[in-house]
Amino acid sequence: MSGEIALDTSVAVRFLNGDAAIAARVLALPEIILPMVAVGELLFGAENSTRPLQNLPRYLEFVAACVAVPLGKETAVAYAQSRLMLKRTTHPNE
């Protein structure tokens, strides 16, 4: 993985939301690389959205098409679930 570009969460979200300029650049990459932290943030965002039933499958499909930088997907899922639980129980405005 020398010289490749990994997407951060904000770029991935813009891609998933149909930003044409971002989509053109991302689709031109030989492979889409995501840090596992970004995977966790995307899954949290999908679950925490106003349309989780529509967003989660779409986000999971995107993640499956990417090369995730190894940390263990369990870590990303645990992160997403923990952050969502904390948001719902202790910090409703975050």
C-alpha cells in the first residue's frame, strides 16, 4: 500500500451522498482504502441517521467494496455501537 490514498470519513460521506466531484476522484482510484476508524464512523453515522434502514445497507455495501486498513472489523462495529449507545444515553446533542 505505498502511495495509495485512504479516504477519511468526510470524503466517504460526500461520496455516499452523491457529490459528483468527489465521486469522480474516488472512482478514478485503483482501489478505495478506508482506515478502520472511518469504517466505524460510517457505521455509526448510518445507525444514527434519520434513515438507518436505508443507510446501513448502502454503507455496508460501500465498506465491502473498499480495502479496509486492518484493525479488525470487530473493532469498528464495537466503536459504532459504543458511540451510538453513549450518544443515546449520555450526550443527546453530540
